[in-house]
Amino acid sequence: MPYRTAEDRIDGAVLTYIDITARWEAEERLHEGGRRMRVVAENTKEYAIITLDENGLIVTWNAGTSRMFGFDESEAIGQPFESLYSQDDRELIEPQNDLQRARDEGRVDQERWHVRKDGSRFYCSGVAKLLTRAPEAHRSPQVSCAAERHRPNAGSMRMIPTKRA
């Protein structure tokens, strides 16, 4: 800000400094935590973790999802998530219903048949959860879908691979 004399001439400048070290360090810790969570999600092989955008297109795809569904990340990103549902469920608009319930209720627990890249079907439980962004992002919330493969000791249901004719 300029310093002006009584004659309205600029005769110097006033510099103001504010120590933002604590804020910068807090932001760095937040970013580091986010980086760690991404590494965990990307390297988790026991669970499929999928993030969708507001239109239901796949945005993120972890190693567990590749292992479970058979698609590489490069094949899945940008594709509609409906392709992971069985034809019967797609005809019943179950994918859209799940997405809408996640938006309305914040979370949807599900157990159903899903389809792999090779066309085989498998039964799994899953959770679709609404992820909210900070208000300053000015974007619609994302829906995160995580599917857990059933294990034999996880209850009466278990993974049953089948091939559709």
C-alpha cells in the first residue's frame, strides 16, 4: 500500500506481513493425509473401490476392482458404472436406483450379482456411499461405490462364479 504525504505524493510504501506458517503446515498435513489414503485405496486388493462422478461415470478404480471385475483401470475410467451390473438388474434400472438412493440417503448397502469383463457373474456385497465435497468446490457430490467380495466365512452367502449363456 503506498504511503502518501499531505500533498498526496507517494513517499514510500507500507508493507504488512502475516505469518501463515501454521496454516501452510496444516494444509500440508491435510494433503499428505489425502496422498496416503489414495495410496491405500490404490493398493487395496481385497476390496473394490470405485468412485463415480455425478453422472455415474467411473472416475477412480483401484487394484482390488481390477482383480474383482477384470477390467484394467484404463478400460474402466470414464465408463458408466451400469456395465458392472447384471443385464437383469440393468433392465430393472437397479444401477440408477442405487445411485439415487445413495444421493438421497447417503448410503446404500447391497448384495447382488455383478458381471466381470469376461461375462462371468459373481455375487458380492457392496456399499454405495455419497462423498461430499467442500462447499467451495462448487461441484456436485460424488458417489463412491465400494464392493466387497464375499468370503466363505462371511455368512450364508458366498462368491459363486457363473457364466451366462
